[in-house]
Amino acid sequence: MNQEKELFNRPTPIDKEVSWDKTQVIMSKTNPFGIIEYANETFVDVCGYEDYELMGQPHSIIRHPDMPRVLFKVLWENLKEGNNFHAIVKNLAKSGRFYWVITDFEIARDSNGVIVNYFGRRRAVPQEVIAMHIEPLYKKLLQIESASGMEFSEKYLIGFLEEKNRTYVEYIKDLMYEHERTQLKAQNHQPETYEIEEEEERGFFSRFFNR
């Protein structure tokens, strides 16, 4: 019933970005099946749905049709295995506008080790990363899905990452990290002043999400 409601109410996408404070963190809590149990104020403000409209809905209520399905397949495969997964995602607001985020998850288990909740954090993604790298890749995956199905979209993604000798998460990290270093250089910071030791110790995503 929840999925029927979500599909019935899905807005028509428009080519305009949501205006939001990109220093803020979007947070949500779902059950193991992706049903929303909590959304913080930033989530509500950015997506445009009220709390009562989000509670009990699948998180896919904000899924944008520009997103290749294979990305969510890989994301859920990792989460169900208990692995955190960093994905760059284009979301659909109630207004039909879009907003891009990068994901981070904490996985809660009961005393028997069974996953009971996913806590998701999401932050904004630099426009340069999206325009130069992510949009071209996702458009290609979407075209393949439309023409040949998700199986071949996944095969293309695997080949793309094999060529770069990276996993998807490593590829995303490289893009974000390189953008950060470029920004530091543009601000006249010498690369040597960057805290490489901290980067190696804590990891880029730990620092990026303040974990």
C-alpha cells in the first residue's frame, strides 16, 4: 500500500535544483526494508515533504528517474551485508526539483546480530564533480538500462571501474578528494600543508561526515 501511494503521488521532474543550505547534513532512519521511521528537519526542508508524508513511506519516495537502478542495486546489496556504502545520488523533491547528495550509513543490529535499522547521513556534492564525472556516467548507465536492461548496465559499471582499478566507493572518494585538493590549491594552500597523516588515519569519508 505504501508503494502504491508513493507511485501515485510521484511529482513530475523539472530541471531546477532545490535551493538549500549545503553545509547541513540530511539525516534519516529506516527499517531494514527502507521504510522511513525518522527524518531530520534538514531532510524535510530539502525534500519538501512534511514529516507525516514521509513516515511509513519507502525511501524511494525521493528517487529521481535520472538515477540508474543499478546504483541502488549495488547500494542495497552492500547495506544488507552490513557494509557502509558511499553513493552519489540525485534525489527528487516534492516540488519536482532535484538535489544531489553523497551517502553515509550506520547500521544498527539487535542482540542476535540481525540488522534492525539504517541511519543515513547525506551531504551536498560539489557541482564540478557532478557535471564532469557523475552525470556523464549515470546518463550512460541509464541509456544501457533502457536499451538492454539492468544486467548490462551493471556489466558496464563493472568494466568502467575495472579500467580504473577502483571499486565504486574508491572512485567516488578519488573524485571528492581531488576536488578538495584543487580547491585548496585555488586558495593558495600548498599541498604539503594538507593533513595527509589525518587523511590516512581517519579516511576521507570519516572526516567528510565528521564521524
